Amino acid sequence: MGAPKTVVRQSVTLPSAVARRVQSLAQRERTSANRVIVDLIETGLEAKEREKKTFFELADRLAESSDESERKRLKAELARMTYGD
């Protein structure tokens, strides 16, 4: 059995519309609002890490590519990821 997870108490202020959505999710999932917030934060952090990994993979492919059409496509994809659509 592993060591227990260390927890840190944090206080956050949520806009009322977000708080209502969190409460609604908590009721629907029959869990606490705190658990919903933790799950949403973890999901968001994982998504950011995946996005970062994808960005660097594309940058590596761009650096290694000699095909001009692929380079153009990769540059466009990197620009979309950086600046949005």
C-alpha cells in the first residue's frame, strides 16, 4: 500500500454561474461539489499536458521534415494551436 496523499486546503472564488454548474454536476453525480471541482481541475491539467506534448511532437516533426507540403501543414497546425482558429 502506498503512502497517503497529502492534501492542501485551498479557497477559491467561483462566478455564480460556474458555482451553479458545479452544484448541478455534484447533485447529478451524487458527490460533493469539492469532488467535482477536483475532478475538473485534474481533467484540465491533464488536457494541458496532452496539448503541450502534442505541440512539441508537431514541432519535432516540423524540424525533421523535408517535405514542403508537410512542413506547411505542420506550421499551420502549430499556428492554430498557438493563436487559435
